[in-house]
Amino acid sequence: MTSYEPAVRGVCPVLSSTFHDDGGLDGDSFLRLCEFLLSTGVHSVMIFGVATENAKLDDAERDLMLRSLVKTRGAMKVTIVATVADHGTDLAVARARKWVDTFCVLTRQKLSSTWQQFWILSTCPS
């Protein structure tokens, strides 16, 4: 029998997006949120879920947020679950592949035909 340790276990908080009063992304505040959550000893964190207000973010903001999280995580053994929700499977797959190439993350199977959502579990140190 093969032993299996799930990549997501224990508490997996969903990161919120942080915004300035004018509606623009507050990258500094998001970085502090990442630092705080990772300092609490969590085993995994999720980004771009409903709490992250994914639909409000543009591509550059998503990339900035994921880059900040991966960089802050560094060599910690914390799994990053990044959801990709787009209007079509082709768009979701393209975004997931870009993130795999850019952020050294490994894709894990979860493609829902209803939501066309990819889950990416980050396991590589930045």
C-alpha cells in the first residue's frame, strides 16, 4: 500500500485582496497580510477564491499577488492553492500554464466542467 500525504491539510485560509480607497490594489498591504498569515504556522493558503475578489482583479494584479505570496513563502513548506477561474476552459488552461512556467508550481487535476476552474498546488521553493 502506498502512503499518501495530502498537500492541503489543517487550516487553509483564503487570502483577501487589499485595496486602496480608490479601488486600486494595495500591494504593500497584501504583502503584510501574506507575511502575517505565513507566520502563523499554516500548512497551506488559498489565493483567488471568492474572498480574494478574483473577478475584480486584472491579470497584472493577479500576477503581482501570486508573485508576492510565492516570494514571501520562500522555502517554507506551505502549499499555495491558486484557483484559476476564467470564462472558458482554454483561458483557464492558458493561465494555469503561465503560472506553472512563471512560479514553478505543479498542477494538480481538478478541472470542473461547470466552473472551468484549475487548482494549482505550489510545492517548489521560490
